[in-house]
Amino acid sequence: MTTASRSTFPIFPIDPRRWLLQRNAYELLQRLEAAASTSDPGPEVVHRLRTGTRRSGALLESLLERPGRSREFFGKQKQAGKLLRQWKKLRRAAGAVRDLDVHLGLLEKLRKTAAKSTDAKLPLLQTQFERLEAWLKLHRGREAAALQGQSRKRLDRCKELTTAVLGEALNFAAAPIVPLGPGRSTVSPARLALEDFYGVSEANPHLDSANLHDFRKATKQARYVAEAGQQQPDAVAVDKALKRIQDAIGDWHDLDALHAEARKALGDSSELEALLRGMAEKKMLQAIAFSERMRRRLLGERLALRGRRK
């Protein structure tokens, strides 16, 4: 390969987490620019910005925080810490908007389902649906404007820190993005993700309403590490299993959050508030039961992988 081609096409390291972090961080800057350019960023831009900060943060933390895992960023820990803090603030701002987008979508589905009912309370419920929708849209507009302000404030700093941490590898907009194939990596994302999930499980031996959402967030962090093994069967299987836990708990959390918003907008005694409360309680029990089954399966897979390594 010539010197010119080396400067055009980055040389990806063996660790597949580094490759995925580079790609995610580059795409994250694009989403950040889009959010900074408008006071009303669309649901897709907001969603990608939020997940981009989560994915990039999970991978960077995985490369940094555990002794012996990676020496690649040893001299960049200070800048990486600053970048993680920038991403965290952006994630919170984008999360406030994204949650409202999700809740508006969920509310519309519930309204369509209720419209097919023959319940005598239907006219009253429809009025409450409309009141809650208006409340959500009002808050969505406020949070979207706040997100634009945060994006404008942090855009240049994120560009500076991202380049400092990841270097010239970010300059690959025109280069093909090809992940490392099986057998070309000395790192197993599946094992790393399962070790992370083991730590999450140890910290949350019993799931309930108090820790279920935090368990989901930590599970999501482990899943983003598994994503680095895109062409490795073990990593793909772990990714899918963690995603199923994430989705099951997410279904409950969306209903629970919508119920909390209904209480604020409509009060504690409205028919819609009571409906959402009952649905959320049922979904929570389902999410706990499913997560426990998947946890046993994944921890068994962890033991199998550890045995296979010996």
C-alpha cells in the first residue's frame, strides 16, 4: 500500500470496539450539527443523537475504565473524561425530547385502541387523551428548544475533544467502513459484554420497580459493547439477547412514564390515569419475569464462554 493510500484509508486497530467507536463518534457529530441547526429537530435526529451518545460512551468507557483491557487511550484519559461529560449532557437534553416523542407515539396507539372499545367512558377518555397530548406537545417544544441550545453550545467542544481522543481516524468520511471479520481480533466483544452484564446482575440480584430502569440502562451499556462483534456469532447472539431485555423493560418504562405524565396533566383521579396505571403495573411484572429468564440464560452463556477460553 502506498503512503498516499495510507493517509486516505485509516488503519483500523485489532480491537473492534475502537473501529465501532470511530464510526459512531463520526456519525454522532453529524447528528449534533443537525440538532444545532434547528429549534425543532425531528424525532429521528433526536433519537440518533441520544443513541449515538449512549453507544459512543459505552464503547469509550469500555476501552478506558478497566485495567488491562486497553492501553490505547492511556495518555488520553483526561480528554476522554471531558468528552464523556459532554456526551452525557447532550444525552440528557436529547433524552428529554426523545421520551416525549415516544410517549406521544404510545398515546396515539392507545387512543386508536380505545376508539374500538364500547366502553361508556369512551367520550371522557377521548377528551383526556386530547388534553394529555396537548400537554406532551407543549413540553416537547420547550425541550426541543433546550436541546438546540445545548447542541450549539457543545458542538465545537465535542469536535475538538473527539479529534483529540480518536485522532485523525475521524477523517474517513470518504473511506469505506468495513468491520473486522472473524478471526482478525484479539478481543471478544461477547465476553466483554457478558462480563459487564454479570457485574450488572451482581449489583441487582432482585429486580423490582425501584431498580428495573437502572438495570435496563446498564444492560444497554453491555449490549453496545457486544455490538462491536458484528460478524462474530457469539457477539451477535449476546447482542440480540440483551436487546430483548432492553425492549421488555422499555415497554414497561414507557407506560410508567406516560402514567406519571398523565398524573401531572390530568390529576390522580382521571380515568386515563387509572387505565395507564393498571397497564404499567401489568407490564412491569411481565418485564421482571422475562428479564429473570434471560438473565439466567446469559449468565449460563458467560460460564460457557469462560470455560471455552481455558
